[in-house]
Amino acid sequence: MKKKILFILSITLILFMHANTIRIQAKSEINDDTSIKLRILETTDIHSYLLNYDYEKKKKTIEYGYNRVASLIQQAKKEHRNTLLFDVGDVIKGSPIAEYVASSPMFYSSDIHPAYKSMNVLGYDAATFGNHEFNYGLDFLINTIKGADFPYTNANIYVDDRNDYEQDDIHFFQPYLLIDKEVINEKGEMDNVKVGVIGLITPITQQWDKAHFDNKLIIKNMRKTAEEIVPKMKKEGADIIIALVHAGLESDQGYRPKSGNNVRDISKVEGIDVILYGHSHGIFPVKGAKGPKGVNHEKGLINGKPTVQAGNWGNHLGIIDLTLQKKKEKWIITKSKSTAKPIIRIIKKKKIPIVSPMPEMEYILSRYHEETLEYMKSKSLLNHLEE
């Protein structure tokens, strides 16, 4: 009899402990207090203005230069232990250095573009393409990005297969990336966040560089593409999804249809959590500014999504600070702060540099700078002789 009672008591105790464990686990899943701080950094529209040098005025400047924003990047990374760094396009065309590189057969075959030599130092996690990446043609672009130590992504540029009805849509570039980011949570423990990254570009690029796109590539609607791709990213385990969008707040003038091809429309895509954008050389957020419906400069949100735009030519660094909390085994953004941090500040109408140029960057670029000056002299002389 005693054995029977002991057996019943043992079973009862085991069942009680099991039920209690289930309750604790369920409570933990609902109210998991694990949180992390994640900093996302953005550069955009660098246009190969790699040095704080005005080639037209032939003197140094404090108003722009990638070597200055590079110092801001280093500073921002030191301030936060969990960071990701992205570029949103228009890297290889714009400045005299870019023109010199594009005109030199040596670079095409044997050297790394100085823009990528510079960017590689800072440890980018990913980038997307801008419309000016296509100005020198597809061969130049493909050869040049081989020098980048980080992956590129674009989802809405497709192989032009309109004459092949047996062919499915083929993305020309990798449409998205999944980054397994190791982080340290607020408890001081190692954790992991799977970050999805999707790149998108304004479709008017196809018109602007028609000669390079005809019968080769087509660019489809940004929003429709994102709505197709984002669920796949979620299915593959993306905890948060960042959209790198080379398009403005509004659609480009002259392009039809406008709908779906701007940042405001992308912000309405379910599943996209964060937006980094460029193209229009603007700044977002701007303190005190008011935007159209859904655009909140004060909170740095567009339709509720944390968003930033970091100007151009390295004059700003885009920063989004996120707090993520784990709820039901999923990371949820509970807090965000967006900042477009300038490389100068204005005090009593006087412009004062916030950071000095990064010495390592100046060393890397010194040869290219001197060669660009020589190139400009020879070009000027040639133009003079032709006159």
C-alpha cells in the first residue's frame, strides 16, 4: 500500500513540475526581457568625392569629403558595440577622381577603384546600386565592384527576357541578403539577429542609361518587387528587414508610373522594418521640418518605419539606433532614433569641422589625388589646344 501511495505521489509531483515548467516557458516567451541595442549606419551618394578637396577651386574644403565622414563612421562604431554599415549607391561616378579612373585602362584591368579601397577599410556589411553606377556601362560596373570587400544587392533589376516566354524572371544581381549578426545583448550575453537586406533602385535609371539597358536589363516597380521578395526573406528567417532604397521621398519627375517608385510607397510594404535611402541628395530627418502625410521628421519615421538619408559627397552620416526586444522568440523593434549627423556644425554663421579627415584614408588616396590633378591639367591643355 505504501509503495502505491509513494508511486502516486511521485507521479503527481512529476506532473506538477512539468506543468510549472510549461507555465514558466510560456510566460518567458510572452514577456522575454532580452533586449539589444543595434546601430545602423548609412552613407549614400558619395560620388567618389573621397577627399575633402574642391577640384574646381583647387583647395581643401571642410564641407564634404568621404575621408571626413570616415572619421564619423569610426567614431560611431566605437560608441556602439553592435553596428551595421551600409551604402545606398552612387559611388563610382561624379568627381574628377572618378572621371580619371574611368578614363584609365590600367584601372579597368589591374587596380581596385579608390572608392572601394577607401570603403574596404571601414568594414561595410552590404551596399546597393545607384543610377550613376551604370553611367560607364555594365562591363565597367561589374569589373569595378569586384574590388568591394562587401556584397551588393538589388531586387528590381532583371535580365531582359521578354522575348523568351519559357524563361522565368531572373534577377541580374543578388536580390537580397541575410546577415547573421552576432550581438551582445543588454545582459552582456552573446546573441544573434538575422538581418535581411533588400536593395531597390528608381526605375527611371533604365531611361537615363538607355544604351546600357536596351535588350539587356529591365527595372521593375520597386514596391511590387518588394512585396514579392520580402515574404521570402521572412520565410527564410529574417528577424528584421532593412531596405536600401536608391530613390527619393517622391518619385522622379517624368517617370510613369510614379506609384510604387518612391520611399513613401516602400515604407508601406509589410515586413520592411527600416529604410536607408539616397538619390535625391537630401537629408532626413531634419530638425523642425514638416513633411507630407506619414513623414515625421521629429521622430525620424516614415509611415512608422525608422528612416534616414545621409545627404551626399560624404557630408553626413546616417545613424539609426534601434532597441530590439525578444517577444515570443522574435525580435521586435521597440524604440528607434534616426539622425543625419553632419561633418560640420555652424556656430554664429561660421562653419566648424566636427571631425578631422581620417589619416589612413588620406594615405590610401594620395597617389590617386596627385594623378587626378595631372589628369585635369592634361585635359585642360588638350581642351585649350582644340580651341
